[in-house]
Amino acid sequence: MKSISLFLLFLVSQTFLTAQSVTKNRVIILTDIEADPDDAQSLVRLLLYSNEIDIKGIVATTSCWQKTSVHPNSISAILSAYAKVQPNLKVHDKHFPEAASLQKIISQGRPEYGMAGVGQDKDSEGSELIIKALEERDDRPLWISVWGGVNTLAQALFKIKNTRTESEVNNLIAKLRVYTISDQDDSGIWIRNHFPALFYIVSPGDDYSTATWNAISNYIPGIDNTSISNSWIAQHIQQDHGPLGTAYPDVAWGVEGDTPSFLSLIPNGLNNPEHPNWGGWGGRYEKRKPDFSTQKKGSSGVPLEPETRPIWTDAAELYIPYIPKEYGRTLVQDTTVFEGNKVSLWRWRNDFQNDFAARMDWCIKPYKDTNHPPVVLLNHSNEITVTSGDYFSLEARKSYDPDGDHLQFLWFHYPEAGTYKTNIVINPPNQSNAYARAPFVNKQETAHFIVRVTDQGKPALTRYQRVILTIMPP
């Protein structure tokens, strides 16, 4: 009996030590490519994650910046560059798809602006592709990543509403997830008003300066902004990195303004796109009805209207970075405090920029000459329950690096992601094993802890695990 119990314990422990199985997120891209160089930039990055994201379609669309034309040929041109590096990418991961299979899913919406392209007999290749993907026998949600106007999705929803039963409509809407880069035509607010159950992430309106996604390219005083500089882009992306790097255009308005719409679909141990309020590479969002009185009109001409229901939208955070220290403990918390909704995205910026740079190296270099991300393994479940006042441990000592690099650990409490908002101190924060004490609470609370594990390769790469602590009152 004792031997059986030990064997079962062994099996359980091995389950905890095994990396979590990852299901690829399905996504369809709607892009107003050629309206701004940043769509081409984002497409280059997206293709470098096509081994980890299931791309179901790339649709050329209009927007407020490009009202009467669509450019699927520009998508095809970047895919041609991808085709030349895909064999070398497969050396690093066999799951990079063939360029020919991606060429087959290029499509286009109508060359009409906004709601002018929505209605009876307004179907397009793109809207039909969305419906086809939604109706596939696939339990995974379908993400629509919108880089320009959203009227191709609006047309798909219009047709579904008018050709399906109420039950069928509800089932299809339940499978949809939408992240739009603000509103770039007048169909976004129409969708949100007419489909109130639709999962929708947006910084509403066209005042891009206040949007969370805008932080991907913002210069932030008080931090190192090198990874979004033109010289960094030239060195790590554009030059001496093969045809895909050559296809990455210079910055015109802002670098990769569309990329946040898919960053949280990348499986990295931190991201959980089903929970935008948990935070991730694409930012953190809370479900609420925005205060219309505080919204400002931009310059695009897209109408600004009050929201009629709660949406997933910008959420503020307070962030104190950890900085390297030469002597003693390797990482210490800085004294500078940052606040605001953009913090939720740029706090991860160096991590995802380094990840991008490493994958650009994969385009041209052999496995042994490039860096690959660490594998983060917990010695316990991702969910722990404790009672107020109890001490608990956090352990990730079985983590490893596929290239044999040294690993640096950082544990921290992420207050905004849980219900318990006061910071919980972890000691020591920079070791694989740490401990903390559950605070005293008078009702059940949750607290999220992140372990950030970074290797010492070039560029340094980071992966994470999230532990959700449930704290019970005494």
C-alpha cells in the first residue's frame, strides 16, 4: 500500500513539473496594409510566431486612412519573403507552416469604408472566410485581430444574424474574440451595439494617444527605450537577417501599432487571452462601460459615440521596476513609480522585443548559434489555497534552458490581476524558490504571483509562470 501511495505521489509531482500543454490560439487578421508601414511590420512579427499561433486567415481591408482600396498583394509579398526563410525557421521549430499554406488563406474585404460596406449583398471573400472559420468543428475560440477597419467582421455578423437561427447566432458569437486597434471605421460601435454579448477588447474612439496599445511605440521617460529605437530595429530586425528583415519597413507614424492585438495570443506562461484583466504582453484590460465624458475626438473622422454596454478596455496599473545591482542581491526594486494604463503593456516591452530579435536570428542562423527561450516549470500547481496568516512557498527550481544558459529568477505579486490589491512581499524575489505570508483577510481573496525567468543568452529571453493564490479568511 505504501509503495502504491508513493507511486501516485510521484505521478502527481511529475504532472506539476511538466510544462503545461499549450493549445494554439486561432486568429484571423484584418489589416489595412499600405495605409501605414506598421501593418507590414506587424505582419513580419506575426509570421515569426506562426509556429505557436494558428493563423486561419489574413484579410486586406479598408480603414479611415484607406477608404477605397485593399491590398492583398502586399500581404503576399511579405509571405514570399517568409517562404525564403521558413526552411531555416524549421530548424528551430518544426511547426512553422509552409508559406504556400499561408498564401492560400490571404483574402480581402470590400474596398468600401465602414458601414457603406455592410448590408444585403455586401459579402466578400473576407467575410465569408470569417463565417467558415467560425462554423468549423473546432472548440477553440476564434480571435479576430483588427489592425484597421472592422467592417469585414461587421458584414460576417450581419449575414450570420440574418441567415441563422437565434440559437446558432448565439453559439457562433460565443466563439468569437475581438481585439481592435481603437476604432478605424464606423462599424466598430455598430458591432458593439448590435451584439452586446460579443467579447470585445478596444480603446474606444480614435484618440490613439490615450490607448493602451499605443505604449508599444511610446518613448517613456525614466526607462531604457533602446528596444524601440530605429538603430535597434536596423541592427536586430532589418539588416543582415535575411529577406524577412529586409521586408520590414522603416517607421513612419509609430512602430508596430497593430502588434498588441496578437501579442497576448503567444503562449509564454504569462499570457491568458481569455482573461484580459490578468495582464500580458498585449496589455491589461478591465470589463467596464467607459466614461464617455472623458473621451476625446481624434483626427480620423470616425464618429465618437457612448458605449451602450461594458467592453474590455484600458486599465490603469502601478508599476515599480526591478533593476540590476552590481553587488549583493542581483535585482532590487527601483524607487521610480509609474502609473497609468500604458504601463500594462510597456512593462513587458524589452521582453517581447528581445523575443522578436531572437526569432529574426532564427531566420538565418543554425540552432547552436542562436538563443531559445527558457522552460519554466513549477514544483507545485498553478493554483494554491492558503489561510490568512499562513506562510507559503513558491518554487520553480526545475526550470531549465535548452541552450544551457544561466537563468535569472524574479518573483513578484501582480496586485491588479487579483482581488487583493495590496502588495504582498516575497523573499527572496530573485531565487528559484521563495516564500511569502498570506495577508489577513475577512473574505476570500485572490492574489496573482508571476515568476519571470530570463536566460543569459543574446538576446536574453524570458518566459513566465503564473501562480494564483486563493486566500481564505481564518
